[in-house]
Amino acid sequence: MMPRFFVIDPPQDGIITISGADAQHIGKSLRMAVGEELTVCRDGVDYRCEIIGITREDVALRVISESKSSEPNIDLTLFMAMPKLDKLELIVQKSVELGAVRICPVLTKRCISRPDPERFQSKRERLQKIALEAAKQSGRGIIPEVSDIISFDGCLRELSEMDLRIVCYEKGGVSLKEIGIEKGQKIGLFIGSEGGFEPGEIEILEKNGVKKAWLGDRILRCETAPLAAMSIIMFLTDNI
């Protein structure tokens, strides 16, 4: 696969310019030269480009063709009860590879890790960088967002905007294939932390239209459960 980079600005007269760290990476690390090709992505569109100029600061590209990026046919947000930070890094990386559009850390009652929101900002920058690299590696058309930490009530508010709301619960529920997953849906998937959910939290979620899903007899680690659930959801919607 050709090297892949994301840009903010659209092409101007068929020309795209990459600056900063990405430009240095193209010239110094990848040792690319004028005439070679790479892929530039913006807002779900892939641009196949030819390098027409390289300096220390910028790389100029000529657009050869464009096509729609290969994004899932669902809009899946992962609401992840705050795990230990090293686990969250893995969850972010793999969630992006599997097709999540957003990852939201949530503080629930049994969260062991409860970082100060201000301190989390520096960690969030690292998590967003992990999301960017995972998006490049997996051929995503967007860079999924890692949000600030939100409260349980904040999670409820965001879930209310979803077409389908799912919480994975180790003590029971229906299988994901029976829960009504369809292509084109905006799906919110809520996963517990190392300690799982309080029964009261599950009751509140159910009262707010969140459906309980069961992932089987084996108890999965908090970093395994979202990856298993997302893999199943992507399979059921023909995204795998």
C-alpha cells in the first residue's frame, strides 16, 4: 500500500501541499523523490498523488485521481469505561483499525483509573497520535477522535443521540446478532472497565433504551471485550 497522509485543506487547482512533520517524514524517513506516488486523504476522500516538488518544509503533490475512502457503512462510537492508561492505548489503536469513528473514555463507579481531567489532556494528545497512526496503517478515510473523559451522565446524553445503544454486560443479555444491528446505523457501544458495571448503572442504562449484549460464557478482559464486540458488529454489517 502506498504511504498515506491526512490533510485539512482541499486541493487547489489540482495541487496539494503537505507541510511540517509529515513533509519531513516523506523526504527524510521514506526518502521519496519527485515522480513517486502516495495517497492523501481528506474527509473520506482518497487522492492518489504524484510528488512534483520537495523542500525541507513542504512537499508539493499533483492529484492524479480521487476516490471515496473505504469507510464502514455504520457510524460506531465506543464509550469505554476508563481502564488503566496502557490498556486504553491498545483499545484506541485497535478500535481505529476496526472502524470506530470516535472513542470516548467514561468515568463509571468501578473505574480503577481516575486521572485528573487536566492531566489527561497530555495523555489525550498521545492517544490522538496513536489514532492517527492507526488510521494511516489501516487505510482509514478519517482520523477517529479520542474525546475528553466524560461522566456517566454525559455518556447517557450522547447515547440518546444514537440509533442503536448497546452495553456489553457479563451477567446477561442477548447476542449481538439478535440485537437489531443494521447497516447505516449510528451505534453507541458501551464497555465496562476492569471492575465491570454496578448493577444500578445497568438499570439506568436499560431505562434509557440501552440494550444489554452478552459476549458468551467466557469473561473477557476490558481491553478484549470492545475488540470482540466491534469485530462482531463489523461482521454483521458486512464490513469484514
